[in-house]
Amino acid sequence: MRNPRSLAFDVLVAAGIAGLATLPIFLRQTPRALMWLGLIMAAALLVRRNRPLWSMGVISAVALTQVLFWGPRFDPVPYDLAVLIGMYSAVKYSKTLRGGLIAGLVVVIGIVIEVARHFDAEHWWQMPLFYVGVCGGVWLMAYTVRQRVIYVAGLEERAASLEREREHLARIAVADERAAIARELHDVVAHSLAVMVVQADGGRYAMDGDPEKSRQAMATVAETGRAALEDMRRLVGVLRGSGDSPAGRRRITLAELDPLVAGARSAGLTVRVANTVGVVDAPALELAVYRIVQEGLTNVLRHAGPDAQVDLDLRRDGDEIVVDLTDTGQGGAVATEGHGLTGMRERVSVHGGTLLAGPRPTGGWQVRACLPLLEGVRA
């Protein structure tokens, strides 16, 4: 669909050429047929943007007809200005520069014909200089405008591409943030609720026979609930835009594994721990290790059954931190991939590590995560 403004401008240009072809003073001095040639040129200019080469071809054919049949007496005439307009349009609007070169070649041929017809005239050399200067100037102006349009279009396309890339990266960032929040939410809720359920059941059973143990269980439930509420409050702050990112909302170190293991023991698990990792100055890595251990203990509480024993081995193996968590429980219920194992895999993948999780041949379940140490924390 043509732009109404450009269409109106082309109509005015064509009307101008038609006006030159129908000037009374022109018609009194030239044959009537020349007027029709001018009107044909004017009509061809109406499609100079959509069909630039076609328009230039029609104008060139009409100009050649004028030269062949009416000779140098009526050469040039006012409406021959259409030749320059047609050449300008071919250079500017052709899909490739080849169209502009063809139009320039046609004009050069016309100049050669004119020079040959006036070769015997006095000062004949002035005519080619004039034609070359005018036509060459118009061609170069059209070429400059064409290059400018291409340059601006390239900048616009680049800006649009950058905008699309920015939106794509923003969507990826949002998806990553949502995945991180989902992992944190699952870790907080699943572990805390598992501990609270086990403690509540134990306290209920011990209420009559051992009131002191029941009170301890209720205290553990309350303490676990308060910690979970604090983490939930911070997560909600992230969702509302008033908190930090999930990984950075508070520093979790490997030293906090002791309270985590103590909570699992208070819930009835027998946990043996061997920790030879030492100090690791890598907050993101420490958080990943903590959450992997937390999820492993939560799965044992939920699925291993009564009297399960857990062995937790944290060690350095070359340039990696290895988390080995095994239990002697049933473990069959977690054979299907759930949110917890998915969260583990995502955390390990972020750090470029590996995760193996599955039933042991001798019974129970095993989780082994290998997380590479960063260059600055290997010492």
C-alpha cells in the first residue's frame, strides 16, 4: 500500500511534467504529437517508486522516439526533465544498485547520441559537458540519498534487533528468577513441613507417656515454623520487588549444616556426618551444598521410613566438592523424579557439576553431587 503522502507527491510531479507538455507557448512552437509524448512520460512517473526501472524504460523509449522522429529542432523540450527524474528514481528506489547503473548507462547513451548529432556545430563540446555535469550530479545525488536510506534502515533494524534481544534476555532472566524462587520455596516448605510433621506426630504419641519429650517436640515445631516463616517473608519480599535475589537474600554457609543436621536428628533420624571440606569462600557454592543436603535429608524424612540411618560425607576431591548422602531406608517412593530432585539438578547444573541420585543395590537411596570449585577458592 502506497504512502498517501508519497503518492500525492508523485501525482504533483507527474502533473508538473504534464503541464510542461501542454504549455500553450510550447504547443504553438512544436507538433501536437510531442504533447502526447510528454503526457506518456508524465504517466510513467506515477509508478516511479514501485516500478523504477519500468518507469525509466518508458521514459527512455519516449525520449528516443522524440529524437528519431523530430530531430534536433525540438531537442531538448521542457518535459525532458522527466528523464532526470526517472534516472533519479531508478537509482534511489531499485532493489539493487544495478538498476541505478542501468539507468545511468541509458542516459550516457542518450548523451552520446546528442553529441553525435551536434558534432559539427560550433562549440559542440559545451553540450556534453553540460549534460554530463547535470546528469552526473543528479545520479550522484540519488546515490547519496539511496545510501543514506540504506544506512538509516540498517540502524533501525539493528535497534529493533537489539530491542528484541533485550526483551528475550529479560524473559530469560525472569524465567531464571522464577526457577530460583521456586527452588527456594520448595526447599523451605518441603524441609520445614517434613520436620514439623514428624515432630508433631512424635509429640502427639509421647503426650501421655513422656510429656517432656512432647514439649521438646512442640518447641522444635515452633522453632522450625518460625525459621520457615522468616524465609517465606524474604521470598515474598523478592516477589514483590522489595528484596534481593533468592541466592543473595542472606548468606548461608557450610557452618549452618550443623543446625540442619541437628533438626533432622531431633526428627528421629540417625545421621552420621563426615565433613572435611573446610572453609569455602564461595557464597553461591555454599548455598548449593546446603540446599542439596537439606533436600536429601527431607527426602529421607518423607520416604525412607522408620529407623532409617543417614551417612553424610562432605569432602574435597581435587578441584571439586563432593556431597555424598546415603540412607538405609526404603527409598522406593522417590524413584520418580520430583521437584526436589529437579531442583538439585538445576543447582548442580548452574555450577557446572554432576548429580547422581537413585536407589542403592544394597537398599536405601544415594545422592552424590560433585560441584567444581572456582579458581579463587581452590586453595
